[in-house]
Amino acid sequence: MKIGELAKRTGVAPSRIRFYESIGLLKVVQRKANGYRTYPPEAVQVLHLILMAQKAGFSLDELRMLLPSDLTRWDHDSLVNTLREKIRDIEVLQQQLTESKAHLVQVLAEIEAKPDDMDCATNAGRVLSQLGLSEPVTKEDKG
């Protein structure tokens, strides 16, 4: 099939298909004598795998190392190890995001607890102090 048909079947822009080819991700491309690219049916599967893996957090470099040039020759152990490693990476990221969210919720609660008679700058100092991020502001510090 030509690149236009492949783009239509996968929803991937022709420019992106050519990009994947140029960086070595899409290796099933053949050239006709006139220079036109032709793609076998498995190119659809390769593009779907690339898109799915990117959504799962794989970088293009990781994909280049993971995808075999021939889809009938997967390295089972390498694939399983890479997937397990990506799952661990995601779990670490989830923990970091959970901690970041908890911190932001705490900061928001402190900011929203601003006394009505306090200006924002003084409240910022109060919040930073309560979070242990600065020294408490005293009346002597204000001049």
C-alpha cells in the first residue's frame, strides 16, 4: 500500500510515518523503482504498536531498541524485561505524583486558611514558615 492508504488506515500523518521510517522505527518500507514508498500490511501493526507504546510512556529510542525488524522474531525475554522495567518506572512516577499531590493539597489548605485581615504577601510568609520553608516573619523583620 502507498503512504496515503497507510496513513488513512492508522490515523498517522504521512509526515509522521516518514519520520518513523527515517529514525529506524518503521523498517518494513520498500521502495519502487520510481522512488515511491510501499508498505506491506504489517506496517499497520507496527504503527499501532508504536502508538500504543508511546501512550504507555516508551520513548522513541526505547522503541527503536525494542521493536524487531521482523515482527515474527520478537525476543521474548527482552520484551518481558523491558515491559517489567517500564511498569516499575510508572510505579515510581505514580509514587512521586502522589507525594507531589499531597504536598500541593497541604499548600493549598494553608493558603486558603489565610486570615481575612492578612495580605497575600504576609500570608505567603506564614505559609512558607508553617511548611518549614522559611523563617517566621516577625514584627522586627518588617521594620
